Amino acid sequence: MIITDYHSALPEEYSALKNEEVNDEYILAALYSLCGKKELGKTVPFSCSNLTNVFTPDGATRMIKAACEKK
């Protein structure tokens, strides 16, 4: 399974940096990569998707586990 997208919520303390045109993931990536906020690497996405379905992290884990068990 290939994950093509994920969605994470921007922590409240950084919400002032957000505008309507930039999604939370880009702000999180910039804070992590450019500002050294490495603790944001522990931010858990609330959903992820492949080309056809949207999953919670638990749902994606179950699908990956089931696919591995079939092999």
C-alpha cells in the first residue's frame, strides 16, 4: 500500500502562522525543517490516504498488517 497523502492538525501554539491558502502539513514541515522544531516530528496524522481511500492511522496499520500476512 502506498500512502500518497496525510493530514495532521497544526498545534494551537502555531495557529497564528496559518492562513487559508497554506495547509497545516506545509506549516508543520516548514517548522520542522527550517525552524528546527524537531518535536513536531512526533505529530501523529489524523488521517492518511492512498489514491482511492482515506484511512485513520489505525485503519492503515490494519490494512498493512493484513497485506503482510497474506504474503
